[in-house]
Amino acid sequence: MSFFLLITRNVWSKKARSIGLTFAVAFAVLTVVTLGVTSSGLEQSAAAIISVGKADFTVVQKDVSDTLASTIDTQQLAGLRHTPGVTSAVGVLVEIEHINADNPVFIEIGISPGDFAGFGVRVVAGSAYAPTAAHEVMLGWRAAANLGLHVGSRFDANGTWNTVTGIYSTGNAFGDAGAMFPLPAIQGYNRVPGIVTLAFVKVAPGTSVAAVTRRVAFAQPVLTTIRTAAQFGRADRDLIYLQAAVTGSTVLAILIGAVIVGNTMLLSLFERTHEFGLMRAVGWTRRRMVALLLGESLLLALMGAALGVALSFAVAAGLAHLPALKGVLHPNFTEDVFWRALYTALGMTLIGALYPTIRAALLSPLKALSYE
């Protein structure tokens, strides 16, 4: 019998122990992976908002709890537009509204029609709303399809009625699933006159984007610039806390899992003492004993990791359909998440199995054979 088949047979013969350890590993992996894909999905959704505008970088208020809580006033926006190297700075007000059960988190963007070109908006049906209209709206083509609306339809939002004047496309799935309003109108609806949430900045051709972002940071220290999803934490503290929770949960899962694995393996050691003594008596070396026990642990770790990842798919899909997260959370199973699952499973199993394995390898054959 090959060494691998011996490991497999030992795992199979101790079904209760193997199932218990597999589920312990799976639960730890499930927790870590679900938090990881949730964090990544929320970060992806948040980053999608700033990528709607066709800009070189986005400017938001620094250290807000939520990016959509950012406030940039007219003076700050004017300062951005006068920054050397900046060709345009489009200020938009972004709000979220519950439209219906299928659209609990509907994106509404307040923007002047004169900024459409700089924002990457293309009117594909109808026409743009008037700059100061009070009851006009444009729908993204995805939103129009989801809501079953068209040019001339009535769209109820912000506590009032609005006539759909046009259908637009931005080339961004997140932006095309929302609506656009005249900036003064949505500022009035939300009682924030002169305030925008984000500023989408374009720099002159040939100008260093990094140099312009440094100028913005120096001139307006209360604002911060974002160019990639990884930089989102500069503005949104909620994402920082969520990422910290993912790291903390991974460490905690490994430590708690190691205790469970260690306790189970130690009980198994007492049950198999006579078996180990017989192996040593027929010539098994300590190294071979260690390899056997670690091999069993690794096999259980891989089984638990696979089960945990499979369960996380189901749990993440369920979370994405919760009313509070529908339309916001899109589980993102990245390569990093799978590696995190693997090293969580291996880490907790190897750490937990270390002491029982060493103790088994150091057993005296005579004492082990006489163990009752």
C-alpha cells in the first residue's frame, strides 16, 4: 500500500473525527471567505461610483465615514478648476434612494447638462433636461429597461414626479443603472444648495496626473484624490474598518481553529497510542510518523477548505439578496480570496496538529504498546 493510500485509509477509518475536523476547518474558511468576498464586493461597488465619470482622478472629502457623505462646496470646486494642469472638474451630487423592492439602492446623480461631455454621458434617446428644470430626469438605459420606462414616462423620485426627457449611456454598468437630474433640482430636493459629492477631474494632455494630485492635496488638505479602487480607503473609513475586520477574522479563525484541531488530534493520539507503538516497534522512524500525521492533517485541511469555499458561495449569494444589500453587494471571488481560504485551512490545521504530532513521534514503543 502506498503512503498516500495509507493516509487516505486512516482518514476514512476515523469518520467521526475526520468529519468533525473537516467541518471545523470549513466553518473557519467559510467565515474568512465570506467576509473577504463581501469586502471585495462592497469595495468594487463603491469604486464603480467613482469610475462613472470619464476622468483622470476623482476628488472627495477626506476621512468621511461613507464616500457618499462627502461634501465639496462651490469654492472648493472652483479651486480645483483653477489648479495648474486641470482642464476640467465636473462636480456631481450623488444620492441613493429606495425606488422599489427590486431597486432598494438606486443611484441618483445631479449634474449640469453642460458637463455631460466631460462626464462621458451620451444621450441615446430623447433629449437632455433643461439646466434648471424642476421635474425632469434622464434615465440610464439599464435603469429604463429595469423599470420599464421610456422617454415621456413619469418617474417618481425624491418625493416628487419627474418626466423622463431622455435615455443616456455612460459605458459604466453602475452609472447606466441610475438616473440623472439637473444639479440645482437635486440639491434642492436634498437641501444641500451649492454642495456636490464628488468632483471628476481631467488634466491637460502631457501633464503628470501624479503632479496634479499633489497640487490638489497641498492646496486643499481637506480633500483627497482617488485614482484606483485600492485608494478608496483614503476617503471611506467604512472600507478600512471592513478590510481590518477581514484581516482580524483570518487571524482569529486560525487561532480558534488551531485550538479545536489540536484538541481533537490530542484525543486521537490517546486513542491511537497502541497503533503508534506498533508502528514504531516494526521499524517506523520518527520522521515517517510525523509525515503520516501531518499528511492526514493536510488532507483534512484541503477537504475543509473545499467545503468552506463551496458553502461561502451559497452564503454570499444569500447575503446579496438581503433587502439592505440588494443592488449594492456583488460578491467578488478573487484569486486572493481563494489563497486566503487555503492558508487559513492549512495554518489552523498545521498549528493545531503540531504538538500532538511531536508527542506521537516521541512515544516510546514499549510504553505505547503497554498503554491501556
